[in-house]
Amino acid sequence: MAARIYTKTGDRGTTSLIGGTKVLKSHERIEAYGTIDELNAYIGLCRDLVDQPSLKSVLKEIQDRLFTIGSSLACDPEKEAKLRIPDLKESDVLFLENEMDTLDESLPVLQYFILPGGHPTVSNIHIARCVCRRSERLIVKLIHPDEEHDNLIIKYINRLSDYLFVLGRYVGVQLGVEEQQWHPRV
């Protein structure tokens, strides 16, 4: 008989971090990596919605990096050094920057705020961007203010939200969707 997906170990509202530490499912670390999982699912939806193979490939790479980030966030930070957790690299951030620069070359200069939408694909990319921003806020909560840090995860997630914004604009142009300028009431 195959192993069952359910273990019943979380029935009392707790779960284990990688390394064995038990925490409540409401713990800020669980919230952070759960939101990364949600973001990964939205990126998968966006990958299903875009037509260009090159964009699909980039989005798949992003999904892989999000699993890396999720692994790090799911790990007990006091035990992480002793465990074999996949690493995020500075080159992953540079990859996003290069992809943004490439997409941005074909876009009109942004001179105003735009309203998300115009096509379901564009709208879903913007939803992914918003989930990405939420995940960034949750990850920042895990940092202790008195500790020095050069957190590559925060840097990657920050860059990813920028990439998703540019991607939304790029896909909109490819689909012939006119950007809707935001006109504030004054």
C-alpha cells in the first residue's frame, strides 16, 4: 500500500519546522513560507497563462527558487547551518534583473501609475505581484531589528515583485492591452 498523504500530526494546530522544532501553525515562520507557497501557485497559474516559451521558462525557474526560499523559511534558524538546505545565490537576483532589463527594452517609458488589469493574464500577474509583496512583509517580520543582515531572500523577493510588475506590463503590450492610467481625484 502506498504511503498516505495525511499524517494527522497537525490535527492539534501544530507543525514541525525542518529540524524538528514544533510550532503553532499560526507561527510567523509558517505564515511566511505558506505565503511563498501561495505565491508559487500563482506563478504556476501565470506560467500556464502566458504563451511565450521563454516566459514560461523564466517563470518555471522562479518557481524553483521559491521552493528554495520556502525550504529556508521552513527551517529552524538555529539548526539550519547543520542541515542541507538549498541555497539562494546572488546570481538568482541578477537573473531577475537581467530578465527585467530585457523585457523593459520593449516597453514605453512609464510616466504614471497604472491600474492593474485589462486582460485575465495581466490581472493574474498583478495578483502574483501583490502576493509577492505580502510575502516580503512577512519575511521582514522574521528579522530581528538589532541583528545585522544581508538577507538574500528579501532581496530576491523584492526584485521578484519588480519583475512581476514589468512582466505584467510586457504581457499587456504583447496582448495589445492599453495601459489604464490612474487619474487621482483632486
